[in-house]
Amino acid sequence: MYNKLLKEWIRFRHCDDGATLVEYGVALGLAIALGAGALATLGTEVGGSMTAAGNALPD
């Protein structure tokens, strides 16, 4: 069983089929994570600015 798994692992490591798809998937996941982080940060900053602007307006 171990030898079969080892052979499959070696075959998998040397096989380049689908490598591009995996790379695109990783890049897409990274872009989504970075975009979500940026939006969360900007949303907090914009929310604070709007609150400050609203408080500065006369009643």
C-alpha cells in the first residue's frame, strides 16, 4: 500500500497537467482575499469619515 501511494505521489509530482488551472485558482483566491481585506479596511475608514462629517454638520 505504501509503495503504491509513493509511486502515485511521484507520478503526481512529475505530472504538469492541470498546473495552470491550479495556478489560476490560487491567484483568484489570493485576489479575492486581498480584495475583501481592502474593502473591509476602506469600509471602516469611510464609515468613520462619514460619522465625523455627520457630527460636524449643524443640527
